[in-house]
Amino acid sequence: MNTQTLIRMANQIGEFFAAMPDREQAEEDIVRHLRKFWEPRMRLQLLEYLDSHHGAGLSDILLAALRRHKALLE
């Protein structure tokens, strides 16, 4: 899948959960959503992008969630 499309989709997920009052819970829910609805290869592509581009273009909450729970997405 196109990396820019993945970034856009992931940022939309982050935006949705950013409205939650509990930031820690929001980050966990982002990761839970990615695990439940994204194919493993999509998650791996997003993590590869995170590693190679240091999260450029990713929203703050998404970036925090990915870094904090990276092992759960691999």
C-alpha cells in the first residue's frame, strides 16, 4: 500500500482517539485499533516508516502510541 495513504489513515485514527480525555487510554486504543483492523503488513510498513523517517508527518498522539507500544504491533 502507498505509504502516504497509510500515514493519512493512521493520522485519522489518531485524530479520532485524541478527543478522549485520558491520553494513555487513547494511545492504547489507537494500537488496539491498528492490531484489530490493519493487516500485519500494513502495520509493519507503518513501523518501517516510523523507523526510517523518525515519524515525520505523523500526529503527536499517533507517534507517541507507536513508540510506546511498538512491540505490540510487530
